[in-house]
Amino acid sequence: MADSNVMIKVQHVHKRYGSVLALEDLSLEVLQGAVYGLIGPNGAGKTTLLRILSALISPTSGQVWLDNEEVTQSPASIRRKIGYMPDFFGVYPDLTSTEYLEFYAGISGVSRSSLAGAIKDLLELVNLTDKRDAPVETLSRGMKQRLCLARALIHDPQILLLDEPASGLDPGARVEFRELLRALQGMGKTIVVSSHILLDLAEMCSNIAIIRAGHLVIEGDVEHVIRALGGAQRIQARVLERAEEAVQLLKDRPEISSVSLESENGNGQVIHADFSGDDLALHRILAALIANNILVVSFSPLKAVDRLEEVYMSIMEGVNSL
């Protein structure tokens, strides 16, 4: 690989299981230190791709490079660089958290001299220090997920491959897991994480890839993906009264292509509008509302993640095509 900033490079990969084509001509790149999201419905091919990246299975055709090494040529070396967290726990309920990590440290070839310190640091990182002597079977689902992440980190890999790590977690546990991934990125880890739940990924990923039926639909940063798939920028305004006048004023602006009005609630009415201008045009629209004595309570562009959800759903329904 010529680009030293590219940690993972997938080139024209196909993977066939008998008559089933799980991946078809898939190519993508992951930069060093990135948090890269694989997004797609169950059965899209995300797990197959992660298993290829972790050198557990080989592609039927195509090439995969990790840190300048071709995966099929040096699988043992690749596995030392990879921390893989599958979509199942793989825990041994009779072991304590410490014994569990000791077991996987042995499999990963971690030296006995550094093992105690490594386990102590990992349990602290995943906030399980007080559970070091607790049997794995007594841990909550969120704790088990964090323990499995510690297992993937036991040999200090450069790259983390996480398959549906937030599946089944409650909202609080998902937030904790996202914060943990941000901390790992801060340590210089390159992270590839898959999910069929868009909101698990979009706010923390530097880049995303949308995969459907083994095909790469698109990859890039969130804004690039939205714009490439026809997702317009959207603004949201909440007004206390005269909502119909506000709607008409917005419709008359050349930067506005579509306006919708939500039903009234106790705090006024909410207006959504598709917007194609720049920040100055956004300011002028707000100024026009105020100049016409419209009582604007809030006015702001919607976050990219909110618009990405809409674009993603339209892709999964087959509305958009490339």
C-alpha cells in the first residue's frame, strides 16, 4: 500500500458461500486512527467483512491490506495487530473477570511478566475494577460487553474490529460504550465498528460505509454521504404563533425547496424546511422572520445524524439508487 495513512485497504473483495454471494466487489479504505462505521441491515455482509479483516476467513477473490500487510499472506502477523470482538459474548460463566482475561491473554501470547499490570489497566479502562473477582455469569449485559472489549484489547492491538458491540444494551450502556470507544481512539487505535442501528455509530464515526446485500452503497464522512445521496440540509424553526405566515415566508425564499409544519403543541409549532444555501443565507432567513414580527423560539440546522437517518432509511427501502 502506497499511502502510509491508510491502515485498512479492501480492494474488489468477493466472498461466496456456495451459491450465496455475501460480498460482491467491495472496496473501501480506513485511515489510521479513524473510527469507521459499517452500517447496514442484518445480513448485509458486515460480519463477513470483519471476519475477513481479522484473518478468520479468506475472500473468494480480491485483496485486503492491514498496516501494509496482505491478510492472506501473513494471517498470524495480522491477528497480532487485530483485536476482534464478535457479535456473541463467548464468555465462560464459571470464570471470574480476571480469570477470563488471563485465559485469553494466554491464547494471545501475552507474557506472564506483564499480565497482571495489563489486566489491572484494562479493568480500569472498561470500569470493571470492582468486578475483577466477580464470576462472569453475575455481570450485567453491559458489563459483559465491556469485558469482551477488554478481551479484544488484552494484547494491545493496533486495530479493533467490533461487530454489533452495542446490540441489546440499554441507552445508558450504549452511551458508556461510545465514550469508551472515543477514549480508545484517543489512544491511537484504529476502530472499525458495525451496527444495523445508525444512531449507535453516526455521532462518533469519522467515516461510515453503508452496505446493502453485500454491496458498498457509499462511504465517506457523514456530510458527504448525505449530499451524495440527495439528502438536503434541513432547518428547524419553532414559532409561538402565526406559523402559517412563517411557512409562506420560508416558501418565498429561493434557498428553500420544501416546507412542512408539525401539529401544534404547548410550546408553539415546529417548521421543517429543506435548505440549500450557506450560513449567510441562513442568517438572512432568520432575520426575515424576526423582521416580520414572527415570534421565533428556536431556529437551527438539524444535526447531520438526524438527516442521515432519513437518507439511510430511504436507501434500505430502495428509494435511492446509485
